[in-house]
Amino acid sequence: MIKRLSILLLAMVPVSLWAQFAPAQDKPGTTAMHADSSAFVAWAKGCTVERGPMCIDKPENGLASFGEEALALGVPGGTMDVVSLGDGGTATLTFESPICNGTGPDFAVFENGFANAQNPDTWALELGFVEVSSDGENFFRFPAVTYVQTETQLGNAGSIVPEQLHNFASKYGAFYGTPFDLDEVEDNALLDKNRITHVRIVDVVGNIDPQYATYDSEGHIINDPWPTGFASSGMDLDAVGVIHDIAHNVNENETIDIAMYPNPVKGRLTVMVENLQSIEVYNLVGQMVMSSMSSVIDFGNLNEGVYFVRVTADGMTFTKRVVKQ
């Protein structure tokens, strides 16, 4: 009887009290990535921001305006070198070479959160959703989850326990990126996870009033510091760091018996592999310049330079760097 009662009581405990994700950047088990990490091979090269209002319930007060789009480019700049999105605002980032789906996280997003001086286990974090696209038109969102309480609005000085957040753009403090693994995005015919050209950050409106609220992937209302009725309202984007991209992620996959010659190539390149499905050729900025079902590809009309030949055979993919002379 006692055992059954204990199980019943445990089942009645709100999920927010026991559900835990990775902890803050200064704790064991964190997934935070410092800006100096050697894992980063590139940074965002382009940024377009569409600002949201300083307060979603007072549009007459105007839009957020702190920071310039250029502050989201390159390496993280820190607390003040950010661009503020406003309530529901967006930032769309582009890259010199498309992001691809490698082993583990593929990119990381940096914000400018900071620890609460009175309670260092909690952090001032203005949250954002993360979406990816391989064509700049169709975007797909990472499944973000929050277990932050929704009984009381956090207020503009509120703070959050990072363990209660997953897949939000601003889980960690300044100079520490939140990593994202493309495997976590649901597969879709309109998304090529090996050629992500755009990353979009969407500010979370942290108002718990259902009239203005935003929801996570499990249907929970999201509570974050609100209202922030000033120029730096909303999420403050600092940078997006790339971990895997086409230009750097050459996969010398030894599980495929393949030959590719000659390399360097002037005219025709021959690919010898069993059960060939497709061949795609990409330039250094990730644009596909040729595709074929044939084992012989003519490089003759391509400019001199470095290309990446991606071969799909027997359900596996092999990518090799080829030099056109």
C-alpha cells in the first residue's frame, strides 16, 4: 500500500520539478560552447533583421532598435555588441558555405545572457526559436522545450534556470553558444540538412497571457523576462558559429569502396562505385553546379578552383574535394 501511494504521489509531481536538460555553462554536463572553441570553422556572413515591437501589447511605443545587423556577424562581441530583435522579431543569417549535418552539433547561437547576482543558479535569458532552411523560403524549427513555471510572469528583471530549457537560441550567457544538431529537426522533403543556407532566429514573446503568448513544441506557454519596453527589447543576437559546413566537412568514408579520378581534373572525372544513386558537384560557397546519375562527369565547362563532389551510393554519402585545373 505504501509503495502504491508513493508511486501515485510521484505521478502527481509537476513535470517542471523533475525534467532537466543540460545545465549552465559553469556546471558539469553543460553543452555550452565557448566562442574560442576550435570546433568553430566559420561564422555568419550575412544578417537581415525584422524588428518586433518593444512591447507587443503597446505597438504605439515603436520597435526595438538597439544594435546593427552587422553586430551579429563574425565572432561574438559580448554584452553590448548585439542586435536586439524586439517582441517576435527575427534575424535571418546566411553563410559563406552552407551548413551540413555532421556528427554531433552543427552550429551554435550566441546571446548575451548573464547570471543573477542574487541567485547565481539562475540567468537573465531572453529566448529565441531557431529555424533552418536550405532554400531561403521554407523554414523548419528545432523542437524547443521549456519547463519554466507559468503561474507568475517573470518580469523584465526575471531569471531562468538553464536546466529547464532545451533548443532555445539563448540558453547560455555571453560568449557561450547554444549548440544545435540538425538531426533534431524533423525530416522534410523541402529541407536538405546537408545544405543549410539560412538560419533564422525568432524572438520568443515571453508573455504568459494567452492573448500574446508563444508556445514550445510540447504546447507549453513560454515564460521569459517580459516586458522589456526599451530599445534593447527581445532577444539580443550576438553571433552564429558554424561547426560543420560543406567547405570543411569532407568525409573520407572508408565504408564505401569508391574510386574518383583523375584529381586534379581538367575534363572528365570518373567515379567508380557500386550501386551509384547520384552525384552532385558543389562550389566553395555551396552552390550545386552539376548533378548526374552517370559515373562520368564533365568538368570541362567549370572554372578552375576547388569543388566538392558528393556521391550517394547504396544509401550512403561520400564527399571528396576535387581540384579543377
